[in-house]
Amino acid sequence: QVQLVESGGGLVQAGGSLTLSCVASGSISENNDMYWYRQAPGKEREWVARSISGGVQNYAASATGRFTISRTNAKTLYLQMNSLNPEDTAVYYCNLNDNGVNYWGKGTLVTVSA
């Protein structure tokens, strides 16, 4: 059974930084795609960044220039977040797509104070 566990969320002042981590456990392929999503209070979940097999990385407009997605292996994903602002307040979720099967973590809360 594949499980994803996010960590690294917390309370930070505007302009600060946080690094989120996501660790997958269970049987997954080496060539999987991993994503970060977030869901702000009262809003729909939105895509933030992705790291797909082959080393391609993409970012939503809101994350471009401030966030950096990286991974050390097929099971570990990071999101370095800089220049945070209150609009970044959300629960951040890790998603793994392994041959068309999607797995989600339970999320980690990021709160940015003004």
C-alpha cells in the first residue's frame, strides 16, 4: 500500500521561507510523477508545482520565481518556498502519479502571517 506523508508546514511571517517534504512508502515505480497542490480556506485545491520523470519541472504562475520543487529519488519530494505571503496560506498536499494511479498525502498546513 502506497502512502505519502508531508511535513514541514507551520507558521511563518510574510517574506519568510519554508521547505516542505513528502516521503512515499510502499511499492512504486522509479519513473513516477510527483506534484504539490494546495487548498486555501474556502477555495478549491490547486496545482502548485510538478516534477515528472525525466527531470522536467513546472510551476503554477503563483509559484514561479518563489518556489522550487526538487526530489532526491523516486520517493522523496521537496518544495522550497521563499518570499511567502498571506495568499500562500493553505494546506499543501503531495500527489504521486504512478502509471495512472494517483496517491495523495493528508497535507501539511502552511500559515503565513502579515
